[in-house]
Amino acid sequence: MNITQDDLRALHDYEASGARVHEVVKRAMSFRLGLVRFIARYAAWNGLFGSGVAALSAKIGRSTDLFLEEGFPRPLADRSVLVGSYFFDAARDEFDDRDTEHRDTHRCLAQACLIGLIELSKADNPRLGKAEFLEKALAHPMWLTALRGRVASGYGNGSSDNRANIFRAIGYHLGSELLADQEFSMIDATMRDKEPALVDTLKNHHVSIAGREHSSYQWIRLHAGGDEGGGAEADHFAWAMEGVERAFTFTPSALRSAARHQLELGYQEFARDHEEFFDHVLVD
């Protein structure tokens, strides 16, 4: 059994999703505080996926009775860690990106982006230089707190390590990677189009976090597609699809249809979370 990117896109209105992201990013860029708040909320939501996929990798690896290779004695047939390794590739990047010289976590890179954006925006909005204002402006609204909680459950936290829950969590992860590639590419393209001078300045602006210097545009550049992007999300999605293929290979044929159904449900759950985020992100 196989599942393709087109199969996943057909599970929701992918084109409408892209149009929603594009419109939100354009509106966020209409004033600098709007862009700061958008990046802050996007980083707060997006930043939990790395821990989610690390937990998913462990969840798969613990499931020593589920992914078995035929032709081996039962004690030697377990391929759960092999299946999990394709998802762990994404976690490895999140905790220390392979394309940067130092130990750059994606969360530190996101924080460097936000800090740099704030520092470069103080002249336009002096309030951004005041800690009390930032605490209030960047606080998580209730809808975002709830959505962040759903990331953990979407990745299978708290559920038993059975086949249905694992394939559902895999589907959630596929959604996060496929739609994040779309999101970052649109954020990058829109920023380059609307504020090319800001992008150039952010590239050359560095922020010190935990004793390391980080470019303030590296987070966006690494994740975006296109000629100038690093394509991290596309890579993570490709690795995850290889993991899905392996997961089906080591699943008994009679159980594959039900497993695929759970994967599709997980993908749709992420698509709903994604829609909710972009419907609310610009609301005060």
C-alpha cells in the first residue's frame, strides 16, 4: 500500500489553505506590529512540532510488536526503530539543524528572527522597546494556548502505543510538514516582495542567544522552499513519506487499509488545526 502527496492534498482544500496563508501574511505585513505579532504566534505554535515528532519517534520505537519483517524469528523481526528513524530525522534538525555551523535549534533560530524583527522595528514603533508592552503584545491568547495543547495530542502524547494511534499521529505529522512547507515558502516570498530591504537587513542582523550568534532570517530561509530557501520542511516531509512506506511494509497486509484510514484522520486533524490558526492569528 502506498500514499502520495496528491492523496494527502485531496483530503482537504489544499489550494484554499494556501490562499488563506497568503492573505494572512499580506495583512500581517501591513504594519510592523502586526508582523511582529504574527511571527511570535507562528513561532509559538510551530515550535512545538519538533518535540512532537521526537515523541512520535519514541512512540514508534517502543512498539516492538507492531512493525515486523517476515522471514525472521519473532525476537529478530522487530523493525520499529527503523521505521521511527525516518521521523527522527526531522527531530534531529529541530534540535540541531544540519545546515548550520553551530548547535542551532530551530527554536533559537525562531527567537533570533523575532528578536531581530523587534530590534529593527523600534524606530517605527517605540513601544516595541518597552518590556511591559512586549510582555502583553506577545502573550499567548487562549485560542493559541488551546491549539498548542492539541499539538501534543495530535502527535500521540498520552495515547497508548497501538497501531491506530501511531498511524494517526504519523498522519498529523505529515500534515504539519506538508503545510509548513507551504506556509514558510509563502512567508518568505511575501516578505521578499513587500519588504525586500527588511529581509536583507534581517539576513545580516545577528542576535546572541545562549552564547551563539544567529542570523535573524535564518529560521525563515531554512524552512522555505524556492531557489533561496533551505527546504527543511520539504526534506522532513520526504523523510516522513519514506517512513510511511516502511511502516506499511512492516504492517500485515490485512491491517493496512485500517492503518491508512487512521493516517488520513490524523492528517485531517492537523488540517483543521492549521485552518484554526490562520483564522485567528491576526485577531487581538
